[in-house]
Amino acid sequence: MPKTASLRPTLTRLAEPMESLGGLLRDWLPRQRWFAGKDRPVTELGLLSMTELFPGCLHLLVHAGHAGHTGVPSPGGTPPAGDCYQLLLGVRDTPSPRLGRALIGQVQDGPLAGKTVYDALHDPRSAQLLLDRLRHPGTAGPLRFECDPDQQVPAGLVPRLLDAEQSNSSLVYGDEYILKVFRRIQPGVNPDLEVPGALARQGCHRVPAPVAWFRTKHPFQATLGVLQPYLRDASDGWTLALHALAAGDDFTVQARALGAATAEVHLALASAFPVGAPGENRRTASAMVERLDAAAHCVPALQPYVPGLRTAFAALTGCDAGPPAQRIHGDLHLGQVLRAGRDWFVIDFEGEPSRPLSERRSAHSPVRDIAGMLRSFDYAARQRRPWRPEWARRCREAYCAGYAARAGWDPRKKHGLLRAYETDRAVYEVLYEARHRPDWLPVPMAAIERLAVRGD
């Protein structure tokens, strides 16, 4: 990219309504993998915060309003209804074919008229300058860059943007560090900063510890990104499972070790954060029924199974309450675990981004994480035809056995509790796939049919 001049003279004028960028962003945002409102038309875009991060790069927090929502923050700092997104926009005088899919467009009017804007995370120069900000703690407007003083991140690491499907954007630097840039921003400390830091203080090495991070204090306090060590020789559990299936190999040894690693992380979480009483099954069942009804309203294919699925939640009220509520991962599946050598590591503690941050930071039954992983084995087994349900069953058994050996209690003996959480997870998957990956919808729908008809 060519040398760029400071955009500071335009900032005051851009603080007015986003007529100069709104049209481009209204078209570009819904096409992004991390945009959560694909099923709802964007009716307005509002600028919540803007900072010149370095020459030629603007950091924006924008509000995407939908029908019936307003984009005005409250005086107390509460974010407006709708969604807040973090954007890093590169600005240059002339377009370039090298921008490729990073290109957002050419601004037609307003303070940036005639300039080309693009997603700066695709620009190696901008990515390197962002790392330099993290290497040297300080502030830029409302943004604050911080780091672990005991960790020294070297300069000159070559960046690359990961192409994997995810709800955020991740940059890898020299195969040494990975920076997760959160896209959908909610007020408060993001669990992906809070939890790994707490586990590191507990001496738990199953989770890479934060090295540096950045936050904002305007228009509300929020975490914006976290830098952690990158496990360069690691493979994610999803890839390993699919390779095993393709080769016709057994995966039970790995699944058992993964179950033990999950239990180890749960034990460390119980030490690092307050532990509550055993879950209130009646309240949990009520919340699950609400989610089921909402999902069935959005996905008509789910409606015939609602009566059968309700039985799983109704049975929950007569179950043993199970283990105490505690901090958990919140979105555990094979894509959230890495195997390096003989060890399993757990990553991405952000939880389900669609759920409120307060909920993701609260205590839940560890059975919820276990159910998520069991569903993931089923997902893997359905990626090749013919489907191999016996492979999934053996993996599920081995995972639970490994968990029981380390945790001291056996998830398989909490059948009603496990069935309810697995059903709740399958309902979530149906809604997710219907919105984001319709071709995958038959995978959770097969589980829905099994859970609704046979209840196992």
C-alpha cells in the first residue's frame, strides 16, 4: 500500500451522520460472515465511535439498527438496541486490484469523497501497525492497548488473515501469535480475555494465556481484541475427526483424552471463579422451552417436532440437579479444541456470540459443555456418506468415560440432564444453520428427529 496521509482533518466532519460511508457499509456489512443480522434488513447505521488508529486507518464502532430499534445510546452508556460492530477501515486515494475482497468501495460524497475504503485487516501494513500498537501499551482516543509485562512480543512478525469461517476476524503473526479481533461488540469484559487470564493464574496450561489486548471506554466499556500464543503445529479436533473418518480410523483414544482435558478445564474454572448451587432445573427447562418456541417460529421445519422435544425439557424438572453451576466454555465443540503432540488445548472462550455477554459470563451447568461436544461428534459422523452413527456413539462413550475419570462424576449417569442439554443444543444448531448455512440444516434436523421420537 502507498504512503498515506493523516485523516485527522476529516474526523470532526465525519462525526456527523454517516452519509459518506453509510451506503457502502449498508451493502457490505450483511455480506460478512460475522454479521449477525443477515435475516433482518438494516434500516439504519449510526456512528458510535471513530478514532484514527494510524495514518490511513480509521477504527469505527457502528450501530446497525433494524426495524423497530433505535440507535441512540442511553446517557448511562448502555448501548442502543440492535448490534454494535467493530470496523477497521483503510482509506486510500486510488483503488487497487490487490485489495480484492477487502474492497468496500469508493466514497461518492462527504468528507471522504473520491477515496477508496477497504477492510484494513486484509492489509499487511495495517496488520503490522496494529501489532505495534499492542507491543507498546498506550491509548488512541478512547482505545486502550495493554499487555502482559512479562511477555515480550518481537517486532517484524509477518501477518496473515485466517480465512476460516467464524464470527470474528483472526490474524496470525509469524506463526507465533494469533490476534482475535471481535466484530460484534457488547459492553463488559469479553470472556475470551477474562477466562484464559484467570486459568493462567490457576496454572492451567490447557488454554493459551493472553499476551496483549485492547479495549474501548466509549461509548461503553468493552473488549475489542486479544493476542495469544499461536499453537503452530496444532490441529483442531474437527479436522482430526474428519481425517479419522475418511481413513476409517478409530477416534476413541483421542476422544477419551479430550474428555479428560475438558474435565481438567472445568475443575480449573471452578477454582478460578465462584461456584453456585446446583442448577435450578425448573427455570432451566423454562428457558429451554422459550428457545425452542422462538426457533420453531423462525424455522418451520422444526414445528412438527416441538411436542416431542418438549418432553426432554419437561423431564428435566424431575431430574437430579447435577453438578453445581460454574463458569464454563459455553460453546464447546470439536472446532474449539486443538491437539498439539499428545495434548489437547481449549480455545475460544467467547461463548455463543448471539447470546448476551452477561449470560455468557454467568455460571451454568458443565453438562452444557459436554452436550456441545457430544453433538459435535454427531456432526463429524454425518460429513461422509454413509453416515457412521456407531463411530459417533463410540466417541461419545469414550469422551464421557475420560471426563468421568478426571472429574469424579459420570455425565452418562445424568441421562435426563444430558438429554435436555443436548436437545437444547440441537435446537440452537437448527436456528444457526437455517440462518447461516442452510445446506447443513439436515445435520441437526436428524438429531432433532432422534431426540423428539426416541428420546435418546
